[in-house]
Amino acid sequence: IAFLVLAFAFFLCLIMSTSGSYVYFQFVQQWPPTTCGVRWKPCSKPRPLQIFTIHGLWPSNYSNPTMPSYCTGSQFNDRKVYPQLRSKLKRSWPNVESGNDTKFWEGEWNKHGTCSEQTLSQMQYFERSHAMWYSHNITNILKSASIVPHPTQTWKYSDIVSAIKTDTQRTPLLRCKRDPAQPNSQFLH
């Protein structure tokens, strides 16, 4: 089966020792043109970023790896995202839908990040996420395997998984989304 490649969610599982209701984090990346495409939601910019960006760092467990844990803890504190980190996150973790990056970070911290408070502070949570994005650059990994997102080019699911697994030593979970305009095509999301 070939898939139209416009979006990826790359799940990098990190084992964290904790007493919480999760065992590891899923590091989730997205392809902005599909995250906010014409068929789904409008993008905040006319031409969305052409690099994979962070969607979140989600606490998870082995009993249901596709369903991240939702937590409650201390609320997002914008002052803890210091200027140098904010500058980095604007590139690695932008809100491609509304353009309000701070609101996106706040939502991800309040919904998922607070689970990490026994292990990672809010600042560490965002620093770790950016560092993972930088060191596991899916855009470059796929380019190295001659897999470059394109509106008409297709690739096999197994080829995409293989390229990421070879580079990261992790098996990614890729999610597919049907294209309503072309029932036989799917977008990796």
C-alpha cells in the first residue's frame, strides 16, 4: 500500500522511572501542511512550515500506547519559558493552526506535561522536548533516505518506518488519515 506523505507523528518512547500512571513518553512530531491543511483546519500562515515540528511529549503506558495519559498538576507558567528557550520552541514547537505558540505549549503542559512533574519540571519538559526534536530530526532522517514529502509522491509505510528506525534505533508509530477527496489515498499524520 502506498501512502501520500504529508504528515507524520513520530513516537519516540522514552522509559522514565516514575511512580505515576505512565511508563514512558511518546515524543510526537507532526507535518504542518497536513496538521492544518485545506481539508482539515486552516493554517496560521499561508504556507505552513515544511519541516516536522513537535506536537507533544505524551506520557503513555504499554496497555494502550495509542492513548496518551491526561494529567492534572501545576498550571503552565509562561515565565518559566525563558527567552532563549522560547526562541527555540518557536521553531521546534510552533502552533501551526492558530499561530499562538504560548497557548499551544500551555495546553500540552496542562494536559500531558504535568504528569512528568515528579521527573521533569516545566522548564525541563520543554528543554527535553526541544533537545529531542533537534537530535531526532525527522525531516533530515527522511531526506537521507530520499523520502521527501511531496503532494503527488507516494511511499510505502514500511520504507518510512525503516528509515526512521535505522537512524533512531526506535520503531515509530505512524498514523494514517484518509483523504476525503481521494478515497484510495491516505495521509500519514
